[in-house]
Amino acid sequence: MKTVPKHVLVAGGGVAGMEAAGALAEMGYRVTLVEKGDDPGGHLLQWHALFPDRRPADEVRSYLRKRAGHHNINIITRTTVEKVRHHPGGVRVILSGGTEEEADAVIVATGFDLFDAHRKEEYGYGIYDNVITSVDLEAMFNRGRLEKADGTVPSRIGLIHCVGSRDEKVNNNHCSKVCCVTAVKQAIEIRQMLPSCEVFCFYMDMRMYGPYYEELYRESQEVHNVNFIRGKVSEASVNINNRLVIKVEDTLAGRPLKMELDIMVLMVGMEMAESGAKLAEASGFRQGINRFLESGDHHYGNNLSGIKGVFYAGTCTAPMNITDTISHARAAVAETVRYLKA
Amino acid sequence: MNSDLFVIPFNLGLYFILIYSVVRSVAWFRSLSRPDKLRLQRGFFGRPFMDSLREIFMESLLHRKIFRKNPVLGYMHMSLAFGWFLLIVFGTIEADFFGEKHLNPPSHAIFFRWFNPEHGAEGLARIYNVWMDFLLAFILSGLLLAVIKRFTPRMMGMKKTTRHTWTDRLALTSLWLIFPSRLLAESFTCGAHGSGSFLTGNLGSALASFLPAAEIAPWFWWLYSISLGTFFFMLPISRYFHIPVELFLIFMRNSGITTGDRHSSYTEVQTHACSSCGVCISVCQMSYAAGINDIQSAYFIKGLRNDRDISAITANCLMCGRCEEVCPVGIELGPMRLIERRQGERADRTLSLPERYSVMRKRSVTEKVPTQSYGYLVREEPEKAEVLFFAGCMTHLTPSVIAAMKRIMESAGVKYRFMDEKGGVCCGRPLMLAGRDREARELINHNSDIIWKSGAKILVTSCPICYKVFRESYYLEATVMHHSEFINLLIEEGSLRLGYLHRKVVYHDPCELGRGSGIYEEPRAVISYVAELLEASQERSMSLCCGGSLGNLTLASGKKAMIAADAARILTMSSPDELITACPLCKKTFVQATKTKVSDIAELVAAALPAPSKRVARRRSARATVRANDAG
Amino acid sequence: MMSATGANKFGFAINRSRMIDYDSSDRKVREYITSREPSFRLCFACGGCTATCTAGQHTSFNLRRMNTYIRRGEIEPLREEVTRCMLCGKCLLVCPRGVNTRNVVAVAAEAIRKLERNEL
């Protein structure tokens, strides 16, 4: 007797959502992948190359595209999941526009939002032309042209760590984990593109926790001559020559330091996605003090929502890199399958 | 046996309080500074005297201000104060008119019914009796409200009521007993003699119908007299001392005496004039938004009055000025707190007098070492300028405000110098708020020097904190303007071409600009010129503090955030597109507390400037860079 | 080169200044400040306060370093340091840890005064 395949709805078509959908489809489940943007792919769509090995982001993108292209997956774009509710027959899902879906299980993979750099007004994003974010820089790498707003070539670039992370003033006390290594990666890329351009990283702590990260840090110093200054930039202004001037304390020298920059790159951190927060509020998911979703257990129940048939995958629970996101998504799939078979 | 002995407690109390009042008033007068003495003397023979009498009638008797704020509370105060006043006045007339002789001692008026038990059977006296009974009923109705307020403050629309010391309690008990005991004393006497009007007469005959009224009556006359006597004796050491002191305060204030910057008999009078009514507590954001309930002005004043160590209370205040705005007695609470902050640590009350003296002596040696000193500041030689722009320390952390001001001034063709473009020296106000006036003076001198040398006619600042101190504590030739005033001036003289933004905005009055400096209209005129201004439920003189105030040295950031969130919630109730403020500190604080866009008034105006197209701007900055590179 | 004996003539001051002797350090000031301004403990030495400091543009005032001194029980350098702050409060708006920096300075100055009067 042939059974009807069970149906899993995945909320969010980023790295975690695509991996989870692909893994489930492969095992014969019917999957609906709901993505709020025009195409699945999430923040990865904006990236040029990935840390720590600087491989083209396209390689991971095409892997994920293939994964999500499985014939068992139905992708709905430009749609958000508004609310999920468990009932004895499964999980009722309400999508934006009011349509309802019935699923046997739901994987929440709503991901993160990038910190809006306008909120750190003292850094002048949106006020000064040459203040950009790490994402803007990545777009420049994609275009293959790294220049100032007026089209001239920069001779000094500063990368500011922890923008929107570890900062009580923007209500984010958490560390976004990936910005340090991203900064090092981008610093190397700048040096490779413009060998005459000086690069400075302004950091509070270098958190090189992943495999090959520390090696990348070392390489950036040894091979690429990237400079590191330990101090939090307090503010930026523009001088008479239209060059940015930043104020920072060189905490290791114990003295305030002033430096002119051509481009200042803000390493924007991760925040709980607004859409995910709305879903959480409507569905009664617990959010932690950092506003990310609070799982059933930090150690062994990291994918459990506490609501039957609803599982968490990826950066909706905490900032993480792509490697960890994919592992987390697979773990969510394992939990989902265990639930569906019980 | 002389049955009139019961008047003794009353007489003792009355003469005590009269003598005490005279002695105390003379002492206060003597310790006034010479100019203040002259003011008071001159005030006594001029218009201020009439003003004071009117104020005493309106505020001390009728309690008009409390009435406006809370009618029930106002009625309570009015019935007790005005009612009692009328009872005394008409009681005196009664004793004089209907008594055996004229010019009776006060006890004859107060205890008139005892001395004239049969009085009021017919004619005019009968009508007069109705009036006297009515007055007693009027007071008793207020007393009933007071009892209700004490036990259930919420019923009176009060969030909190003040806490009492034992002297307050004894005074309160005696005060509460005065009128019920008078009612019963008169009723029993009337009951025994078949006299009295609608209240005392009816109650009296009802009581006499089952009680030996004539025997009981003296007990209540004794109680009445003792209550009055006790109240008078307790008056100077309880909160009710405020009643006579407030009269003195009104005369002083109307004569033009102000708090100044050190303790004087005027601050002492203000301290004693506080009625602990608790209005300051209900408007305090620290209380209702941050749950801090022991630092409000009523407690501050009480600590001062009782000579307690109140350094923690003194420091923990936003200095927003809302309490001063509503204080029915008109105590200058802000300046009083600043004086206390200047005092620094008070002498340790647990030490004996000689010990305290030795500590003081030791201190006077070490106090000579300045706490702060800015000898490192180097004199500057500024360039000449018509208009000097001083952004202020905080504004350097809101570069969009600076960028907006630059665009506005350039667009209006203002020739200005940016005094602190590369960072300046603090204006001194934050030090003053911390009670460090002497140190602030060093910074004031430094900045004044630059401003004078620049030859500026107008000094524009973006920071209300700087604005207040520039206006009040700097001696300058230049006209000091907050940028909202300056923009208003530019609009009025037609030098700014502005479009209309189709935005609904709400305006937040920064404490130092609004209550602190009285600038309410100019910002509103500017905003209304470029956008639709919505009303806020709490604005102008009752506007809220953003919570980020530099006035509070000790408040933890979490508590500040609670105040900010509450204020932002109230301000954005009408769902405006933008929350507009005129202070970099308010902006920084609100950005963290609300999802509504927060902008400075300068940014709003800059947005209404005709925009240069993007391409032109880019070309212009490219040219500037080329020029700069050429120059380099 | 200065001889070792020359240096020793001036007591062991030079040796002491070379090294923070944590075990013999004076913790009273730190305890006083921590009890009156608990947020003092939150500093993670990012230097934001020092970068933005108004006084720091004119003199060597360094709040981040001052905090470190207090934590290590190094009181001597503190005496000068606390007198230079203008209490402008700019650092309050920068601190990513929400340290009540202004009050740290005020309380530190108070602690020093009390220390001099032997009241600590």
C-alpha cells in the first residue's frame, strides 16, 4: 500500500531553509519552501566570496539551488509565514495574504536581518559618501571595482568591527560571530585588489573561533600586511579635503588616535529578522534577551521550538556562519523526521 | 471649681505658636542677605504686599492651583483652609457682636458655644447660627476626604501619598480631632440647652435623647481644646508648619527674592513651606516610569528639613523641572537641589560634635585641593565671524544635525564660523548640574574668551544644554540662539527657501530648552512651516524628559531606558511619521527607545530645502577632491 | 647607563612601578567605586570613551586607562587623572556596555578625597 508522503513547510528560503528543504525532499517528503524575497538564496545572494578560504560564493549558491530544485519541493516566493499553530492533525500555517496551508511539520528558518547602519549615526552612514557597509563592499567586489563615491581610487580603507553588535546603545548585546573573520577576509581582498591601499581593522576583540580563521588572521598580517588597531571607533567626521576622519583610542598604546580614511567599512552584525520576530510573536515562540528564538535546550534540543511539529533551523536561533547553518539545518531535518515517524 | 479650665491647653498652644512665629520670622529676616532684606522691606510697603494678600487668598486659602490639577484634592484643601479661616473670622465676629463685651480673648471666640450655651434662639443670631453650622459642616466634609485620601490615595486620583514621621502623625491626629470634637462639644452643649442650628442642634438633641448631655459636654470641650493646643505645639516640628511658613514665603517671593546659589533663610523658608502634598511625586517620571519612589522633591525637601544625609536623593534626579512646574507652593526645587549638590557630602550625623569639628578641620585642608582643574587648556585665537556656530559635545555624535545645520546656513547665505568643528571645550553646564560651579567657571572663561575674540554678533548652538548656560552664566555681547530660534529667524527674514514636507510630526520639548529656557514657540513655528505638527498629550511646560538627562549622575542606563521608552510611547501615541526634537541628547536617547523615526528640527528643515540633484552633488565633491589633491 | 645602585638609592619605587603587584594593591578604592557605581564592572576596555572624550583632546585624560588602574588597585596615577574630566557626558552616549561613565569619574574623585582624609 502506497502512503501519501508527509508534508513539511519550511519558513524562509535562505541557506538553512534551502538545505533543510533539500534534505527532506531527498528523503521523499513533500516540501513547501516559503521565501519572502523574489528568489531563494537569502543574504548569500549578496556575497562575492566566502571566508575562510575565499571560495566564490557562487559555488555554495549553486549547491543550494540544486538542493532546492528537487521535484518534491514547491517554492512559494514573495510570501511570508505569519503564524503557525499546532493542532492534533498537524500544523496550521497562515501565510501573508491570508492563505492557509496544512502541514505535518514546520521548520522555521527565517534567518537574520543585517543591522541597519543608519542607527549608528555617529559613524555617518547615509551622511558621508564614503561610509559603506560590509555588504556594500561585497557588492563592489562583485562589480570588480573598488572606488570612492567620486570614482577615485582609495589609498586607505578602515574596517570597523562590531557595528550593531556587542553594543548596548543599539540594544544588541550579542556578538554576531562572523564579522571579525569577514573583516579579515575583506581586508585581504582589498589588499589583493589594490596593493597600494592601506587597510586597517579596528576591533575590540578578534574572535577567530572557526577552523582556519586564526590561520586567515595570520595570513592577513604575514602576506597581506593588514593593520590591526584595538579600539572602538567613537565617531567619524569629514575634513576640509572631504576625507573621513575617525576618532578611536589605540587602547594598546593607551592614547587617542585620529586617522584619515578614504573609505570606512562598517562590519554590520546580525539581528533577529523582523519577519521572524513577527512570526514568533504571533505563534508564541519564545525569544531570548537578544531577541533570537529560544530553543528547547541550548545543548541537546537546539532545534526544538517547544511547540509540537515546529522546529528551528539556522540563524533564527543565533548568529552563525554558513557551515554551522547547514549543519543546524540538517539537525533540524533529523529532528523533524524523528517527529514525523513517531 | 472653675469649669473653664479646659481653655488652658488651647491658650498655651496659641500663645506658644504666636511667639514662636514672631521669633522665627525675625530670625529669618535677620539672616537674609542685605539686598534681600531691602527687597522685603520695600515689598512690604508697595504693590508686592497687595499681590501677596491676593495670592494668599487664592492659593493658601482657596488652593486654586491644586483645584485646577485635581478638583477633589482642591476641595479638600479649600474646605479645611478656607473653611477654618471663615470659622475663625465669623467666630470672632460672633463673639464680639453677640458676646457680653467687645474685644474678647481668642478663647471666647473659639469656645463661644460653651460660654453662651443658650445663644441663637431667635432673630439674627438664629440665622448666624445656621451659617456657623454650615461652615463646620463644610470643614468636616473636607476632613472626610482627607481621611479617605490617607487610607486610599488612589481614590483621590493620587498615585502616591507622602510618608509621615511620628511628629507628623501626632499633629495629623490632633488636627483630625479638632473639628469632630468641636462638633460633639457644641452638639452636647446645644443638646443640654436646646439650642443650636441644623447640625449641632439636631445632633445635640438626638444625643441628649439617650445620653446625659450636660455631663458629657465638658469632656469634649476638653478634647477640643487639647486637640487645638497639641496641634499648635506640634506645628513647628511637623509638616503642618508649612501653613504659616507659606504666608511668609509668599511675601518674600513677591518682594523679588529668589533662591540664588547658596543656602539662605529663603531656602529654609521654602523647605518649611512644603506641604508634602505629593503633587511632585505623581508627575515624576522616575517614579511612574522607572519605579524609583524615594527621591522625589517631597522627600528631598523633607530630608533637608530634618537635616538627614540626602546626598543620594540629591544626585538621583533628572533635573527635568516637571515637579517645580506643578508645585502648588512654588518652591524652586531645581535650584534647591543644585545648592545641595554644591554642598557635596554633608557632615556625618553619627559623629559627636567635637569629632565632626575635627573632620571639618581636616577637610578644609584637603578641600583646598581642587577636585577638577583645567589648567591644561590652551588659549585660542579664533577667526573673526558674524555668526559663530557651536555644535556642542553631544552634537558631534549626531553628525546629521551638524550636516543639516551646515546646509541650512549655506542655503541662507549665512557667513559663519564653526567654533568647535574640530571638537571644542565643554560649555560647563554638565559640571554645574553636578554641583561643580567653580570648576565650570574655568570652562566658561575659556569659551567666553573665544566667543569675545571672534567678535560674533550671534552665537548659535545646537545643544539646549549649552544654550541654557550660554544664556544664563556667560557674559557675552553676542546674542545666544538655539538653532531652532536661528532657523525661525532665517525663515522670518525670508532668507530660507523651503518646500513643504507631507509628513505628520510630533515635537518633543527638550527640558533645557522648554522648561529650562522658555523656548516653546520658535521650534513649533519652524516645524509648522515645513510639516504638519501634531499635538502631544504632554507638551510645553509639562513635556516629558527623554530620560537621557545629564542632570542625573547616578541613574543606571536600564532605568534611563525605561523612562525613554515610556516617554517615546506617550509622544508617538498619535502615530506620527517622525518624532522631532531639538536636542542631540534627546535624539540619541529616543532613537534607542522607539521604532518611529527620530530627527532633529534642523534635519527636518534641511529635508525641506530644495535638493541639489545627485549628479551635481557628486560632480561637486569630485571637483573638490581634485582641488584638494592638487593643493596637496 | 644609570647604575643599579643609583636606582636603588631612591628606594624600591622603580621596582614597584615596573610591575603591578596585585597582591599588595589597595582595593579600597575599587570596592568603594564598585559599590557606588556597579556598572563600573561592565567595562570591556574598548576605548570608545577615550576616543570621544572632550577633555582627552586637550590633555592626557584617559577614562579607559583610569578604569584599568582602579581595577588593578593602582591608585597613584588616579589622583591626577580624575581632576581633568569635564563631566560633559559624551562618553555616556558611546559606551557599548552602558557604563555610567560620568558617575565613575565623580565617584572616583570622591574616593580619592576620602582616601586622603582616611575616611575610606
